[in-house]
Amino acid sequence: MLWQPITGYRAGVDPVILAASVAAKPGQSVLELGCGAGPALACLGARVPGLRLGGIEVQPAYADLARRNLRENGQEAEIWTGDLANPPASLRQRSFDHVIANPPYFETARGLRAEDAGRDVGRAGDVPLADWVQIAAKRCTPRGYVTFIQRAERLPELLGAFQAHLGAIELWPLLPRAGRGPRLILLRGRKSGRAPFRFHPGLVLHHGARHESDAEDYSPQVLAVLREGAALPFPA
């Protein structure tokens, strides 16, 4: 169960898919940049017991919601309220086995601003995407993993930032339906990784050529994630 604002930014399936893709093991630590109300951390903590969870969120009201959501779902997490570009000193002293992020999909300078301030920050933040990656790499332990979910049109920018700070990069496109181009992508890199770049076949989110009714039409693999808390590991 997740508390979210009546008006403002509310999470969809994106953070759930992001959390399912993280190959965290019990006892490891995970930091989410821009954790919002905590849906990704809550899903990851429910799937993998014994994780040390952390998140940073610039909006105090959303950070409070993240603390409440994790607490009421029986999970422990340390949530910092602060700016990614100038994180609290206690966070700057920490490193994590996994760093994850679902950054704003649009740039502030492009498009219309949302009327609700919380929704506006969630969809179009002021921190450049390259800075998100640099910050993630700094907070990641050597040989640790950084995983982002982002819109496909921002892949060139995101991939360039990953290449500047991470290695062993893997790209996994998320296709809305078979035969269609991706709208979202998962990108994972490893700090100090040396493996060559890997471009995985796309994951189809919905079966069928089009949406036929109000019933769910997610593919079996995705439905298992959404309804059963299954993992969604990157292809071997």
C-alpha cells in the first residue's frame, strides 16, 4: 500500500519495473536518487528482505511520504531531504552496492510547466541528467551497479554520461508492444566494470497489437512483476 498525493506527481509502473530489475542481495545497500514517495524502495524491499535502503528527495513533503510508506510497509530506510547537487554531509560519507534512479523525463527548459509544483519537479527537474549519473557513480561502491529508467529519446545523453563514469554498460529497451519502438529504456552500468557494452533484445510490456479493453494486457513476465513481486533480471 502506497500513500501518494491526491494532486501532484504519482508513480506509475516505471519505478516498479526499475526496482524489479535491480539484482540486489540480502545484506546489500541500495540508494535511490530522487526517491519521491518511495515506491521503488518499497517494492525492492518487499522483494529482497534484509536490504539497507536509502533515498534522497528534494521535496520535503514527498520525503515524508517515503518515510511513512516504508515504515507502514514494515521496512526500514534512511531518507534524506536535500538537493542532489548538494547532498547532506551524512550522505556524502556513504557508499552503496546499488544506486538507482527514475529521473525526471523532461528538461525544465523544454515544454510546459505543470501547475502543481510537486508534479513539475517530478516530470522536469533542474538537475541535468549527466549530473544524476555523476552523483550516482560517486555514491556507488567499486564494482557496484547503477541502474536508471528513462525515456528512450534521452538515451544519447544518458549513455554518454554512463560512458564517462561507469563501465560494463547494458541497455534494455522496454517496448510498449511487439513491433513498436521503445518508449522507455533501462540502462545499467558497473563502477570500475570492464565488460563490453551489451544491447539486449527489447522487453515487450503488453501483448497484442493494441489495447482491446479495460482489462490488463501486460505480458506474463511484466504481470508477474506487477502482481506477484517477481524479479525482472537483465538478460544473461
